[in-house]
Amino acid sequence: SRSLAVRISIDDDIDSITRKDISLTNMNRPLLISCLLASAGSISAFAPPQSSTVNYAIGRRRSTTPLFSAIVPPPEERSDANPSTKFGSPLSDGLKEANRWSIGFLKGTIFDTFFAGEDRAYARFYALETIARVPYFSYLSVLHLYETLGRWRRAKYLKLHFAESWNELHHLLIMEELGGNDRFLDRFLAQHIAFGYYGVVILSYLINPIFAYNLNQDVEEHAFSTYDEYLRENEEMLKGQPAPQAAIDYYIEGDMYMFDEFQTNCEMRRPKIENLYDVFVAIRDDEAAHVETMKTLQTELDVASIHDGECEVDIF
């Protein structure tokens, strides 16, 4: 049998160099193997573990995340999930009802009065879209302020609210192409209401983001019902008119990245645009998507982004 020799050299700088031979025979070889295995186990214990992953789905939403964080998210992630959980406080039913009443009051006193008449529909929609863009600008302003002051930073919400404002911008471009901004008085009224509304939403968002999101939910619900009623009453007329070029550029020929970013329910929408009726259907459905996002932002839930890998539209 062979013997394994290990030579250990010890240098002595003062006197001399001595050498000692240590021979390990078959008798102590098992001990050596045991020691090596134990050493390897202790080293692997400090190596980063390979995280097992789990796919979980909520409706059409599927995400890939480490197993334990999918079950119990870390406290710091839960507390900073969105602006509402970081800076907001829950609203009473009375305050929600007050928001709903105020939007209904403005609708009845301004929109239903000033924009009354069949030939005033596009002017009404122009004013609605001019005002509907404002909350997203206000959210962005406050979130940029928080980031500048070092209080809070979540790039996802900057992108989300910009995508929402980008969507409302194209609604506005469509209404302008249809002639909704032809009258000076219509432009004056819409733009000055928007200017004042910008300051109101900034103040509301600074005080309580949940209040600001709830208020905008009521605005978007009003927009949805307005377009839905218009579609039901004018279906035949709208189907006989061509789609504006602004709608074709946005929904068909444009880059759909920003369009996808405000679909926080992980729905890959691709509107069909063949006539003016299809255009108003797409706009109405956009407003419904904004309503759902505003509802989600009033909870502790995080919104999902298709392009950030938080959704899997194709499940195969």
C-alpha cells in the first residue's frame, strides 16, 4: 500500500532549519476524507444560496420572485409600496362621498350648462381632456420634490404617471383635430380651470395622496360615463366617420410602450381603429384603465408594469 507523505517545513531564522516527516497511511485516510468533506460543507454554508422561485398569478398577472418574499414581503417593501402607504392615511366614507359630490356638482354647473347642445360635444371633450391631464402633472411635481429632498424615490411611479399624462395628451390631440378647441372661450375656460386644479391637486397630494387619488378616480369615472353615454347615443353617426389621424398615430402606428405602461392590470390592449366610433371606444376604455389604477393606488398594493417583467401576458 502507498503512504501519503506531507512535509511540513518550519524555517527558523536564528538557528537552523529542521524538517519533519509525517506519514499518513491507510489507517488515517478515512479521517482525512472526513475532514475534507466537513471543510467543504462549512465553505458551502457561507456561499450565496440559489433562490428557488415561484410564479404566482392574480388574474392575468404573473410574477417571478424569491419564494419567501412572494409569501411574506419584507416590512420595508410593504411600507413603501406606493405613495399612499408612505405618505397617506385612509379616507372616511364621508370624505369619499364629499369628493364624489364635488365632481358631480362641477359636472352639473359647468359642463352640463356651458357645453349643452349636440354641437358642443367635442368642445366638452376638449375641456374634459385638458383638465383630466392635470392630476398626473401634479403627482409628478410632488414626487420629483420628494426625490429632490431625499424623502422618497420610486421611479416606477414617475413612469406610471407620465404614461397616464401621455395618454391624456393624445386624447386631447384627438379632440383638437375634431375641432373641440375652435372657440376662444372654450380654450380660456378649460385652461384656467386646469391651472387652478393643478394647485389644488398638488396641495391635496402633499397632504394625503389617497385623497388626491380618490378625487381623480371620481374625475375619471365621470369621463368614462360621459364617453360611454356618447357612444350609446351616437353609434351610427360615429361609425360613418373616419378616424382622426391623431388617433391612428397613437393607437396604430405609434410606439405602444407608454400605452402599455398605464395598463396596470397587465392587460395587453391593442385597440382596433377603423372609424370614429372605434376611437371613442378606445378613449372610453382608457378612462376605465385610469379608474382601476386610481383604485389600486389607494391601497397597499403595488402596481404592475408589463415592461418591467412584472406581468406575463403569454403564459406558455
